[in-house]
Amino acid sequence: MTAPRRMGTENSKTRQVLLDVAERLMLDEGYASVGIRRVAREAGVAPALVLYYFRTLDDLFLAMLRRRGDHEMERVVRLLDGPQPLHTLWRIASHPGNALTTEFAALANHRKAIRAELAAFADRYREAQLAALTRRLAETGVELPPEVSPAVLLMLTNALGRIIMMENTMGMTTRHEEALAFVERFLHHYEGDAEEG
């Protein structure tokens, strides 16, 4: 019987550098640019070292997704704990930094393991957002119209923010001004002007 293959530790500095390189490539050139040899070349190491830390390319993508996902979940819950949860939710949903999420969504169309991990994370992320938003709305005394639950507001905000962000990256802005004016009126009605920060 052969001994199990050794793997590098998760908290290794080299592993973190490899993840940083892969993430940068994904953001700059798309998920298709991320490969074992390319990551190795960009990091200045041998491909075997990449495989020492990640058995497969999917393992590298999964590690990227988990690292970014855990950090993002903590960040969003912390941000939603501020004095203007609706303004914060809109800033999160419409932020162009969601490009990495878009790349993972595209990758998930082709890789079953990525799809399963992304779906599981998205469910946890949405529930964490909803819990933080619901709690802050109650604490700040914001009363939404009866037909708009915090869950519906969360879905609508995320959907509109993502659509506008994706269309902006394509250079499409048709009717954005109208939609953004509506969002501003809605946010102002419930929370006043946005605070700096």
C-alpha cells in the first residue's frame, strides 16, 4: 500500500502567494487564464510546487473561492452592522468588485465541483446577509412596506446591483439613470442621505 501523497499546509506563505497569483489572473484575464503552469510561471515556482499545494486545478479554484468567500462573508456582516443597512446593502450589491464572483459563476457552468461549492457558499452568504439586514432594520426602526419583506428587498437589491454592474462592464447604460434615481429616492426615504464611509 502506498503512503498518501504529502500536501502543503493551508497557512503556508507559498500557498497564499499561489492563491494571490491565481486570483489576480482571474480578475485581470478571466478564469480561463488560470492554469497550473501559468500560476507557477507568474509565481516564479515550478508547476510541481503548485501541485504540492493543490492536487488539481479544481482544488486551486476551490481554495480561492473558500478564501475569498470567508473573508467576504465576515466583511459584509460587519458592514451591514452600521447605521444605514439599506445604503450599505446597495453599495455591496452594486460594487464593481463583484467581478470575481462573476468569474466564479462563469466557471461554475463548466465545473461541477465549483458549482456545488459556489451554490453552498451563496446560500450561506445570503442567509448571513438576511440575518444582519433584518436585525439592523429592527434596531434602526426602519419599517418597510408590508409587501416588501427583508428577504425580498435583499433579492431585489442584489439583482439590480448585479445587473447594473455587469451592464456597466459591457458599456451598456440604457435606463440605468432611471433605476439609480429610484434607488436613491428609496434609500433617502428610509434612511436619509448616505453617510460618508
